[in-house]
Amino acid sequence: MSDSQGPAERLFGATKRLITSLISTGETRLRLAVLELEEERARLITLLLLAGLGLILLLLGLAMITLLVVVIFWDSNRLMAIGIAAGVLLGSGAGLVLWVRRLASRPTLLKSTLKHLATDREILERRDES
């Protein structure tokens, strides 16, 4: 019975299959995007908690080292010891800020989804050329 279909019916069937395929592909890509967002959220929460705990411990350690240096040089050069300790801490902090800014500028959000969408677009463009 499919042999007796006219051109309009075949065009309608092809359009219907194309729309079904596009919806199916879109649904798959949307599910992938949602999954990636959930993974990114979990990773971000873990990173924030670990970074916060690390910062607290690091600050306590730096305070103790600074106190130790100041106590050691209290009688001879206490102001120089405080100034050098402050300079080292400020320099280290500035270096870390620059490093974090560089890391934060890397795009990682939805990386896989964007890659698959680009692949899908290339496939569709190749089909259009044929």
C-alpha cells in the first residue's frame, strides 16, 4: 500500500519522520545538559566546602607562623619581621587571586553537550550538502 502513496503523502511522511527525529535528538541533548548541570552543581558544592575548610586551616597556620616569626625577632627587629611577614602574605594572596581568576575563566559548563550539538549540526550540514 505504501507504493500507492502520492508525492504529497511521501513528503508529509518524511516531514513527520524528520520532526520526530529532531524531537528525539533534542530530548537526548536536553537530558545530557540536565545531567551535566547536576554533576557541575555537585562538583561546585564539594569544591566550595573543601576550599572553605582549606582556607580556614591555611589562615590559622599562617597566623601561627607569623606569630612565631614576630616572637623570634621581638627583641631585635620586630617591625621588620612584621613587615616582611605582611609582604609575604599579601604577595601570596595576590598570586592566588590571579591563579583563581585564570582557573575560573576556563569554560567547563555543558562542555559535552556543546560538543554533541556541534557534531549534530555538522551532520545536518553534510546532509544538506548531499
